[in-house]
Amino acid sequence: MSVINIVTNMPVIRPVACMDKLEIIDIAKKIDTYETSILPYEDCCTIFLPKHPVINPDLEKCIEYEKNFDFELLVDECINNIETVKSNSLNEYNSIL
């Protein structure tokens, strides 16, 4: 996480970073996302998961990769594909936390 914080000037939101697995599972069950999260289908996490994840990244390599990455293209794509979903369950979710 520290290397990511160094190479980006964008905020990285990590809402469950300070929670343990059981706390996260408990929240998922309360907001009815747990059953979906354990389905045996490939999702973006499993599809893009490297076979050998780097647990001690080289800062210099990360800086170089960040310099060569076209963020503007991704930002434009995100903006052009915005979808608004309205929900009335925010109060329900906040009461769980």
C-alpha cells in the first residue's frame, strides 16, 4: 500500500483495510452481498490475479510503470460510461457500520 501511495496522487479509498476478514464477512451478510461474493464464478479479481503476486514491489519499477500508463484514456472511458443507480438503503447501510 505504501508504494501505491507514493506513485499516485489520486486518493485510494480502502474502506475495509483496517477490518479483519470476519468483520468484513459480517458486514457482507448484513447488506446481503455475502452469498453473491462466494459464488464459484470468475470475477475480475480472479481473472486479473497474477499467478505470483508481488508482495514487496520495487518502487523504481512502479514509478516507471506509472509514467507509461495512459490514465487519461481510462478516466475518459469512465466518464463516458457513468451509470447512476439510486438507492434508499444508505441509512440501512450506515446503521450496520
